[in-house]
Amino acid sequence: MQRMEDIQLHMWATPNSRRVSILFEELELDFEVRPVNIRAGQQFEPQVLELNPFGKVPVVTWRDGDTRRVLFESGAILVRFAECRNQFLPADGSARDKTLAWLMVVLTALGPHSSQAHHWSRLAAAPSELALQHHKQLVKRVYRLLDDRLSNAPYLAGEHYSIADIAAYPWIDVWEWTTLNIRDFPSIEDWYQKLRQRPAVARGMGLPLGAVLE
Ligand SMILES: N[C@@H](CCC(=O)N[C@@H](CS)C(=O)NCC(=O)O)C(=O)O
């Protein structure tokens, strides 16, 4: 295993950030949380932009020998650390293919569509019912897909809990933002309750300690 020392996770109380804090808790990594309050604009401070020119969290840095390594984008971080520890992402075969395929669905559809629905349901300065309905329909299509998948398999990738589940969980946790009702998706709800029981999930969802996303 490669050396990964002095791991720092730059994050806020956001779904994309908590994908990484959940994985780190699952892997029992020793890491330091560096809070970046995105509502206070801290993601645009020079020391954050130096790590991620996109000005977004999560970002992870760690020491690898004499080098300080930096990685942004939650999906890239999940793959990197799961691979490094050989956990939650099978090394090869169809189990790996399935994990990556479902991870991509979550990264490219569940997260972005839920985030847009959140904008139009709660954050937009000038509300638009048309925009909200548009994004809600997109989220509903993903929820239906996940619900169907989880009615046939215990986890998104199949038999085993993986980084696809870890990436999805924090977005399902904020289902109310989408204006959909999780009770209409019983297999997602069962999966959500199962993951909620995992101590590492609870710890990861509690970070940064005391932080709230207004
Ligand atoms: N594709 C990126 C998205 C990261 C992202 O959108 N992070 C949000 C918080 S969940 C953020 O930093 N927002 C602040 C901003 O966009 O200014 C990832 O998965 O890491």
C-alpha cells in the first residue's frame, strides 16, 4: 500500500463532502477535517483555490514521502482511496464494472439533479415553478432507477456495499430538498435505513463537527 500520511479533508456539511468523510470513516483512516464554509464563500479563498481551481469541496491532501499530494472531485477521491485500501471497489471483473457504472450514475445524475432541485426548491432568489418541476422530474427518473435496482439487489453494485452506495447516501439523506417523498421509493428507503445503521456512515455524516449548511 502506498504511503498516505497526514491526510487533510477540506469539506463542509454538504453531500459531496460527506461522501468522502463516510469513506474515510469506513476505512478507519486517521484524517484531519479542514472546514470550508461554502455559504461564507471560503471556497474562493486563495488557499482553497490553490488546491482546487474550481473552488469546490471536497478536496483531500496527504503526504507521500517528500511530496504533498492533492486530489479534488469526490468521485476521484472515492476511487483513489478505495483502491489504495482494496475495499469498497473490487479490483477487477464484473463486480468492479458494476461498481463503477453505478458510481457514475450517482456522480453524474443523482448528485447534479438533486443539487439543481435543491436550488429551485429552497435557494433561488427568484423562484421558478417551471425550473423546479423540470429538475424534480430528472431526480424522479434517477430515484425510480435506484428504487428498481435496490428492489433486486441489496446494494447498488449488487451483493456488496461499495463506493457507489457511499456516493449516493448523502444525497438520499437530503431527499426533502428535491420535493419528492422517499416513502414513494420503498427500496431506496429500506437501503437508506440499512446504511444509516452503520457507525461509520453516522460518523462521516456528522462532519465537520458542528457545521450546518444553511
Ligand atoms: N463534482 C464535484 C462537485 C463538488 C461540489 O459541487 N461541491 C459543492 C458542495 S456539495 C461546493 O463546493 N459548492 C460551492 C460552490 O460551488 O461554490 C464533486 O463531486 O466533488
